[in-house]
Amino acid sequence: QVQLVESGGGLVQAGDSLTLSCVASDTIFSRRDMAWFRQAPGKYREFVAAIDRTNSATKYEDSVKGRFTVSRDNTKNTLYLTMNSLKPEDTAVYYCASDRLGNFERWNQFATNERSYMYWGQGTQVTVSS
């Protein structure tokens, strides 16, 4: 069973920065593709960013491109999401997700779909005030 624990959320003002972390319990973290999703009040959970297991490919939701950066440290079993220029509309619970999507073609096709991931963290709240 893979456990994912997010941290780093909080209350910030518009324009501020935050870095979220997600620590995985399993020993094959480096073989798993990882992603961040978020869910705002009254909305469906949505894709934010993804990174492949080789740490060579990333994807971003359009509204966060240029502001958010997803990264991973396979030596620490940790996934990161660095969020700059935060906006009130970024307010949500942020979740990390993990699974093995297969080869790069499959990752490229399915990385943004939450159904691709079996393992999820409990989430961390990010609130951005205007």
C-alpha cells in the first residue's frame, strides 16, 4: 500500500508563493508517475500538473503555466509543487497522486486524467486571499 502525505499548504495573499510537498512511503517512488490535482469548494477535482517517472517530462493545466512548477526528488521520495504569483482562484485542496502509467506514450495521453492514478494523498488546503 502506497501512502502519500502532502504538506506546505496555508493561507497567503495574492501574489505570494508556496511550495507544496508530497512524501511517498513506497520504495519504488522513482518508478511511479506523479501528479497534482486540486479541488475548489463546489467544484470537481481538476488536474494541475504532472511529472513522469524519469523526471524528464511535465504537463500543466493552462491556468497555472508559467506560475507553477512541478518537480521531484527521487532520492527523498518527494514530489513538489512550487506555486508563484498565487491568485484567489488557486484556492483549493491540493492532492498528490501516484501510479505507473506505462510507457511515455501512455503517460503523455493519460497523465492529466485523475482516473489514471490509484494512490492519493489526503490533501493540503491552499487559501489565497485577495
